[in-house]
Amino acid sequence: MKILERHDTDAVCHLHLNAPDRLNALSDEMLAALQEQIDALQTDTSVRVVVISGAGKAFCAGHELKQMTAGRQAEDGGKAYFKDLFDRCAKVMTGVQRLPQPVIAQVHGIATAAGCQLVASCDMAVAAEGTRFGVNGVNIGLFCSTPMVALSRNIPRKQAFEMLVTGQFINANRAEALGLINKVVPEAELADTTREMAQLIASKLGAAVKIGKHAFYEQVQMGVDDAYAYTGQVMVENMLYRDTEEGIAAFLEKRPPEWSQ
């Protein structure tokens, strides 16, 4: 049994966290498997959208605490192991956003600590009714500082800080209202809703979506003037695509576009 399953259908790659007995914790093995797929997807032009889901009763419960406890037994008290662990985790999280393909989190059960961080790192998220989200490390004396990076870039500061210092969960409806996820659906409709969203995105011009995703994350870090200057150049580049010319022509002629990619 693979700890991370992958299957591709109609230009959509589905990555399924498959350690239900450990609530799909981001163990050393899970992080390595995710990184392997992220590296592979960087150059996989057959995939236009990625969906990440979890097996069993939870999406992801964060880091594997038993491994972290074992890491503390080193002569340095675990300092080198913990530094390496959080570096590897950050590489996975930033790697998700640096993929050319949009990434959708398909969330159920709980998404806590680094699991909530993974949801926040994805470009979009759909959650089942009843799902709970939290950055609960403070409850065991470990402030969720790295999950805070992604969370605070998804939801308002005061709400993020409240979650971090109280260790309390929020429900799916609250997560949607705050902007952590895109929509909430009945659990029976979760897979179909996510699939429909993925297929809709996959139907767009892949080159345009790729350039747009990269530009989205670049411009949000800039001031307004720099952002307009940068995205103006991106628009120029996009307009010069042959398939963009075809898309405009098809719209004007009221017919489906015949894109080459």
C-alpha cells in the first residue's frame, strides 16, 4: 500500500494521502512522497489541475508527533532534525504554490496544524460539511509558527491570530466565510464537486492558466504600481500566444476554440 496514491484522469492528477491509521499525518515518508510528486508535476504537461485528498476519517492531522518525539532523542536534543523537518515541510508547501497547475484541496474530517497549512497552501479548497480546521499546536505547547505563514496569507490577521493563540477549531462554514476555503458541500457531494471544479479549470487554455497562476502569487507581494507594471507585461506575453488569438477569434465568431494545447 502506497502512502501517497496518484491517479490521473482527463488532465487532472489526484494525489490521495493514504495513511488513515495516522490521520494522514505529514510524516517523513508522507513529505518525501509529496515532494516526489511535486517535482514530477513541475514538468508534466499532461496534467492541468491537481487535487489533494485524504483517506479515512480525516484530511490531514499535521506532523507525525511520534516521529518528532523520537527526533528529540538525538545528542543535540533534536535541533538538527527539527530544522530539517520544518525545511522539508516548507519546501512542500511552497512547492504546491509554485506548481504550474492549480491545486485544489478536497477536505473532510479535520485539517489541523500542518494539515491546515496544506489546505491554506493550495490554490483552492472544497470542504465537506462538518469539516473542522485548526492550528492547535499551542494546546501542546508548540505554537504553529510555520502553519501561520500560509494561514495568515489566507484569512484576516485577527482571526488567524485567534486561531493560533486559542487552539480552537473553526467549522467549514466559518472557514468559507473567512476565505480559507472556496465552498462547503455535503460530504456525499465532495468528490463530485471537486471533480467538476477541476474539470472546469482543466478545460481552459493551459498556457494561460500557468502564466496566470505564477503572476497571481508574484503580484500579491508587490505594491500596486509595481503589480500593474508586472502584470501588464504578463498580459502582453499572454496576448502573443497563438492559442489566445484563436480564443479571441472563436469568441467573436461564436464557436468553441480549437486550441493546440
